[in-house]
Amino acid sequence: MSNTCTCNETCATPAVYMAERPEGYDITFEVPGAGKGDVDLHVDGRTLRLRTNKKPAEKPAGYRESIREFDPDLNYAVSVDLPELADPATIKATVENGVLRVFVAKRPENQPRRIEIG
């Protein structure tokens, strides 16, 4: 896993969680403040690349920050190597409330199956 920002931009590496199931892999990225239009997800071979491109929010006149747990204008970037058994052609992703969920199925020949006995 690596950060994929260029040297002239400020990005953070999101928290990434990966879990294996018999049929595939669940990958979760925490990208606070990002919605569907802000997330750019690409796959190149076995490398999954995530970048967000959020536009800075407009602050009302007289706006002052006192405490903040994350920078709502911060963008995220990370590259994740998919496991060898993953089938990149099956990637499905959703984003809701700043959480990007990605599912990647295992290649069919690596999924569990029942063998009929004749």
C-alpha cells in the first residue's frame, strides 16, 4: 500500500481495511467528506488506485473553526495491491457517508465449490 499524491498537492492516506471471504475480498477505505462524485477508483493489473478530488467547501461570512477532527477539504490517495487470487474484472464499489466499500471476487477457479460424487 502506498500514497499516490504528487509532490505539489496535499493528500492523506486513508485508513484501509481488507477482509477475505470464501468468495472474495472486502476492502474498506475511510475517506471523510467524500461522496460519489469525489472518488476516482482505477485498477491497473493487480493495483487498485484510489484518489479523491474534493473541491474546498465555501465557508459562510464570519465562519470560524474551533475544533475539527478532520479537514473536510483534505484529499486522499492510496494504491493497494490486490491478492493474487482476486479477479480485478469483478470489482464493485459504493461510497456512502465517507466510507468507500469495494468488493473483489476471487477468480472462479479459486472459489469454493461442491464436488458431485458420481
